[in-house]
Amino acid sequence: MSTNTSNKKRRVTQADVARRAGVSTAVVSATLNPNSATGVRVSQDTAKRVRAVMRELGYTPNPIAQSLARGKRNILGVFTYESVFPSERGNFFYPMLRGIEMQVSGAGYDLLLFTSAQTAEAPRQIFAGGSNRLGVADGAILLGQEPDSSELERLADEGFPFVTVGRRHSGRVELNWAAAGYAEATSEIVSHGHELGHRRIAYVGGATIREQQQDREAGFRSAMRRLGLDQGPDCCWHIDPETLDAACLESILSRRVTLILAETLKHAERLEDLLRDKGMYVPQDMSIAVLGTPLEDTKSILRWTRFEAPREEMGREAVRLLLAQLDGRLNGPAQTTLPCKFIPGDTLRPVTDGH
């Protein structure tokens, strides 16, 4: 995607920093790369002054220029916006990390995991302190539910090679990503329900709309149109599981719905509890399917009709795309969508006279 750069603020350079700090550009470069073989030695006081000027002017090192100066390091970074790095097997992102590690193995690169303390006031940041923390690597893979879009755009502006695991959208720049085919998987479940006789189908998703939620709902609406099923003004509800209540359920039931597509396991379990309060049961009185995998591993998901995102393969594909960037094999953005696996369960049954 082409962008208009005429209105962009001019990038602060090392020369700007040098002039303001009263030092040479060689001193600025040596401050940024103290282990370089330039022979320039910088005192602690001078380095402190130079870094203060960098913060004052908003200077951020150009990772590409630094890479050219220091040579290729053969390091790939992994950064997560999640509060806890996905090192536990039960974590939703753990299979992605495993796929990343397996694909990097044998590729001639080391893997560097970026972790940092996170507080409620200051979530994880790539540009904490004003500079790109990922710049020590040749490129990076980014994980997490809620990445900072401004940071992704800033990385793209700097020309830093990176790939996100999961589809990410920017209205200003094209991003590289390896994503699950949530739209196609949701559409498949609608079609499966239709084959079982369901004609009144509802979608219940969270109040926060991210790319993955957009994909699921797009797949739902597309399948409903293709099958000629009634969507109506109230076929989709956007509400968090904690605020799902009897009034919302009554609204769904008033449309004579026989199948609910629940965005998360928490939505599905909350709906089941509300149905039980009315003396209704899943799947005898209402079929429910879950659109994905819970963030935390739980055996309670096993009974639910659902689909499984190819999380390990997403990690592998992110590495392939990143290596293609580093090797110069990509002339433009690389965006890969991988198919999800439909998993039949006990919560979706054919429509009968009584259902």
C-alpha cells in the first residue's frame, strides 16, 4: 500500500543529536553501539548526556542502518504483548511459540525472547524509553491479543522486519502476518448447522472488536447470505460473558433461534447456565458451537462443537515469512491465512420437531 509521506515529520538523525549534545556523530554512534570496533571511547557522563538528548529530540535508532553497521547477527526476536510470556503448555500462545522454535531450529538463527515487567499503568512496549528494543535482532515475531497498532506502524515506518502471529490491520501501512482462517471456519460451522436443519442461527461475541472478531462475524454473515438464511437486525450480539443476562437470552429466544455460535468458551458456558435457569438444556433445547479455542487449556472444551486454530503452524509460517523478508525474497507484504480444523462435539444436534 502506498502512503503519502509529504506530511510526515522529518526523522531526527544522529547528526541532530550530535549538534544538540555538542559531540561528533561518531560519539553518538559509539554510544548506541558501545561494543563496535570503531575505536571511539565514550565516557559515562558523555554517554548520559547523549542519551538525554536522544530522549529530548525523540530520536530512535534506525534498525536497518544499525544492522548494516554491525553486520547481520543471525538473531530472531519474539515479543509478546501478553502480561505473561507464553511459557506454560496450557497457554493459548504456547503452541505458537513452539512452532516458532521448531521452525527456527536449523535455519541458522538464534531465538531471543523479549520480556519485560508490566504494570497496569505501563503495558509491554516495544519502544519503551523511546528506542526500538527489538533492534538487537535482525527481525522479530510478535504475539498477543491486543498489540499496540501505533507501535506496529512505527516498526513498519522504520523498515524493521517483523511478522505478527494473527491478522493485524492498519489503515496506513501494510503489515505482514500469519493468521488463522476464522472467517472460513465460522462459515463452515454455519453450513454444518444448516445441514442439520438449523435455519435460525445467532452469533454472540464480545464487546471488544478486534481483527479476529471481525473475521468470525464476517464468516457468519457471509454464510448466512450464501445459504439464504434470515439475518435480521438482531442476529448478532456483542456483549461480554460477564454481562450476558436473562434479558439478552430472552431476546435471542424470541427469534426462535435453534443454534448459537458463541465466540468464546466463556460465552458458551454463560449461555448454558442461563438456559439451565429456564429449564432448558444443551443440546436438547438449544445447540451451541464455540468459535475457537480458549485462552487457557481446559478439559471443559472437549464436549463442545468447535474449531481449532492451527496455532503451531501459525508460528512456523510466521518464521517462514520473516526469513523471506530477511533474505530479500519478499517484494511486498506477506499475509498468510491457514485453515482451522472443525471438531465435532456433543453440543450441536440435528433439528427435531421438538427443537
